[in-house]
Amino acid sequence: MSIRLRFTLLYSSILALTLVIFGVALYTIQSHNTLNALKQDLSVSGEDLARVTLWTYLHPSHFVQGPDRPPPIQADQLSGEQVFRDSRERQYVRVLDANGQILASPFGANEDPLPINAAGLKALQSQKIWWQTATPSKERLLIYNYPVSADGQLLFIIQVARPLTERDRSLTALSRTLIIASLLTTTIAFGIGWVLTTATLRPIHRITQTAQAIGNESGKNELALTRRVDYQGPNDEIGQLAKTFNTMLSRLEQAYQRVSQTLKLQREFVADVSHELRTPLTTVRGNLALLRHDPPLPAEEQSDILTDLVEESDRLIRLVNGLLVTARADSSFDLVKEPVPVRPLVEEACRQARQLDPQREIVEAVQEVTVLGDRDATKQVLLILLDNALKHSQGTVTVTAGPDQTQVEISVGDVGPGIDPEALPHVFDRFYRGEASSAVPGFGLGLSIAKSLAEGQGGSIAVESQLGVGSTVRVRLPLYA
């Protein structure tokens, strides 16, 4: 069962229950009101008849009085009274004696008494009013029994009755009207509620469709995650759901792009590594084949071949070591964050760099600052930058360090040919080597490793270069306050 159907059934049931309660209350009130109105009319008529009957009894024209019975009342005499003549045809009137025997009726219907049970007669003899509902013929009657007494003695019983047929018909029509109106109202409300619920839940339906479309197309179409839920309504619960879903899609899209970029870099990395390893391995394989030549080569040529094998082996070792450093820099799992004084670190790195080229001058201009990072990683970055500066330039290499707001800037500058502007955006790519660097030994991994190590410590690295003037690499690391 859909949530739309559940919502519609829920409030339709609540509406139907409300209408049932309202109908029952209205029916009960109407039933009591009509019954009370009938009782009031019968009470008035009964009291008027009681006064006339008592007056007739007290002022008879001819009567015979015995010691044990009240004087008889002539039916014709009572029937001629105005109050009897004014009694409506649909109102039954009877005058009974104290024992319940009929004495008179408006139209002489003495043969058609109104019923009264034993309990009612006993109550009347105790001079109490008695109400009774009975069906003497084909219709139900409401009978009002009123005792008429004088000097504490019950003289007569006045019976006034009216049919309940019209009241019962009115209540039946009312109940039928309430039932039909309730069913019709509930049906109309169900239809309106279905439409309103459909409109209200349409954004959720769009969210579902979008999710299904993304799930079906994500493996086939890279643009599937660019889809968004189009919601123009208020910022209610559904609006917040649509907004949250779109935010989630944005994050998934970014994550997917990062994964795609990582996979792309991985493929490129594997291709570059395969390319870099192929050359030394091919050389080693060719030299080994020459050593197995029959007849053997001269001793001098064999010595040259062995020298080439050693050089290629060293080249492979350097390449593998560079790849390991790159992998560690990418993962940055072992980079710690601790206070690292910059001046001693720069002095140590410059001292080791001078051993690479004792003839070159390295100038240090370092302030007393401390970075928050990994000492070994920071030193590795400095050694890479100094090694590149010594390889790609001929003049003095300058190393500076100082605070810059919340960071420490360490720069390594050289005086040399500079970097071509077209090649500048690619200097941090793995295995990238410009045309001017083709004669310089290396694999194009140094700056890539330096970038990964700097960013792994929460810093950044950038290169500024001008052709014919030189290049400057600036590393920014967090300042330890």
C-alpha cells in the first residue's frame, strides 16, 4: 500500500468517524427534542382536560351518587365540552375511572380504550403521572396518563396520546439523510484528499524517480549524478528532504569525480611507470644477451656491458625508491604534526645539498620561526627543491624562510634559464619533464613528491618562473604559534 493511499485512508477514516459521531449526536438530540415537545403538548392537553373533567364532576346536571363510587359522568356531557371538541383528530383522549375503566372519549370511541399496564395503574392510583408507549393498533402511541384527584382521592385518569409515526418517519428520514450525506462527504473528501496528497507527495515521487534513474544510469552514463530534484515549493519537511537529497547528490558527484580522477591518475601512473621501467629493463635484457654471446665477446666489451648493467640497475633502484616515496607522500598516513624549528632544518638541508655541488653557492636567509608539521617530510621537500635548483641552474641558490600571517613561507630560488610558461602548469605532474630538462638526469617525480608532502602537512606549494631570469618555488606550511 502506497503512502499516498495510507494518508488518504487515514484522514478519510477520521472524517468518517467525525461524521458518525456528529450524526449520532444530532440524531439523539433531535429524538429527545421531538419526544420532549410531544410530551409538553400532551401535558398541556392533559392538564386542560383534567380541569374540565374535574369541573364537570363538581357541577353535574344529573347524577346519582353512591356511597362507594364517585358520581357518574355522562359521556355526552363531556363530549360536548369545548376542550373535547378542540382536541385534534390525531390526538387520542380518554377519561378512565380510578380502576382504569373508560368513562368518556371525544368522539364516543368508548369501545377503543388506550392500554395501561399494571405498573402504570398502580402509579396513577398513587397519584403519579405515568408515561407509556404502546401500539394498540397499527401505529405506535405515546400515552400521557394524568391522575385527577380531589381531597386526596383519585377520581379520574386522563389519557392523552399521540401517534409517534410522524416522529419516527422524521427520525428515519434524518438518519437516512445523515448516512447518505456522510457517505457522500467521505467519498468526495477521499477524492479531494487523493488529489491533494498526490500534489503534496509529488516531490517525493520525483526524488524516487531521480534516485531510480541515477541507479539505472550510473554505470552507463557519467552524467547521471548531475541530475537534481526540481522542487519549487516551500521550505517545509518535503522541501528540506528535496534539498538534502540534492546536497547528497552533489557530494556523490564530487566523490565520483574524485574517484574517476584517481582512477585516471592511477592508469596514467601505471602507464608512466611501465614506460619508465621498460627502457632500463630492455637495456639490461640486451646486455645480458650480449654476455651470453658465443663466441664470447672480448674482455673489454664485457667490462663495458657490466658497467652498463650496474648503471641501469642503479637507475632502476632510484626509480623504485622514487615511486615508494611518492606512494608514501600520497597516503600521508605517517605524517605527524609537531613543532619543527625551521632554521636548523634549513641549515641541515643546505649542508647536505652543498655536497652535491661544492662549487655552487647556497645563500640562507632564515628567520626564527617554527612550523607545525612533519620534520622528515619538510626536510625531504627542501632537499628536492635544492636538488632541482642545482640541476637546472648555474648561479647562486637562495633559501629564505619567514612568517606570513598564519603560515610560514619557505622559498628556494635559483638563477637560470627558467621554465617555459606552457610547461609551468605541468611541473607538478608525475614523470613530466620539459624539453629543456631532457638532458638532466631524473624521472620527473621530485616536484610531484614535494607537492604531496607539503599538502599532506596542510600546506601548499607553488612555482614562479621567468625565462632567462630563474625560478622560485614557494612552500607554505602552518605556523606554530
